[in-house]
Amino acid sequence: MDFMCKSLLLTAGIFGASLVHASNAGVSLTNDTVKGNINLNMGSFGINAGFTRDDDASTSTAHVGVTVEDADTSGPLQVGIGVRLYAIDADLENQDDLAFAVGLGGWYRYTIPEANRVSIFGSLYYSPEVLSFSNLDHMYTYDIRLEYMTMRNARAYVSYGRTVTVYDDNSRREIDKGISIGANVEF
């Protein structure tokens, strides 16, 4: 699936999500990478989807997932744990380019009470060998970001993250690595 098709699917998902009360949608950029995601709030759980295109690594990833989320959002800490299905399309030599993985993990957000517009967000998902398919041995992805609430329903952020895929022949791909800037909008 090419980048244009993925972009159209994400756009359709964002517009469709507004009809079912999406909790948030976001995008982040580096010079070589674009990353987008959406989370649909369904009460005590969320359904999420996202994509990443890294031109430097010639790799695209997409995911869909379900997260059990903390129903009490009145405090400074918000937490979600869940599962994601990943599809990784990498330009590999002498191997199948498409791999799949089931990642287990979650996310958290801590809003600093003394500076209620500033928060720290982190996420981590890991897929061991038993949950990695095709020629993928294992993978993990993490992201930590410093967020600033620019208005009641929008946050701007600086993040550091990385997605690492390790294949059966012990080759590695690092995708979406480094510092990026982005924004997240809540509906």
C-alpha cells in the first residue's frame, strides 16, 4: 500500500471518528518521517489506529489496537494498557517485505499539577518472537514526549521515540527514530 493510500485512509478515519466522538487524533513529523494516529474513546476502553512512513528507512508501519483506559480522568495520571496488531512493510533484500506482529503494552500521561498545561506522555509496545509473523523475529516501539496544552483541546509536543524490528536473519531496522515535533487534538 503506497503512502498516498495510507494518508487517505487516515483522513477518512479522522473524519469518520468525529461522528463517533473520537477522543484524540495526532500527527508528528521529522525531516524523513510522518506519523499519525487516532484513538476512539468508547468509555472504559479505546480503539486506536495509526501509521508511520519513514523515507530514510524505506519502511511503513500501520497498527490497529484496543486499549483498556482509566475511566477516572480527574487526576494528574491517565493510563491505558492493551494490544496492537502491526503490519510492517520494509524494503528488504531477499526477504518478504511484509511482516506482522502483535504488540502488548500501553501508555501513560502525567500532568504536572503545579503546571497544569505541561504533561509527560510515554508509550511502549513489545512483540516477542511468539507474536511475530512472516520473517519478523521480534519488534518494539516506544515514545516519550513533553506536551504543552496550547488550548483546552489541543497539545503541542516534542517527542523522542524509536521502532525497532529484528528479522529472522538478525538484520535490524530502526524506524521513526529520534526527535520529532507534533500536535494532538482532542474531540
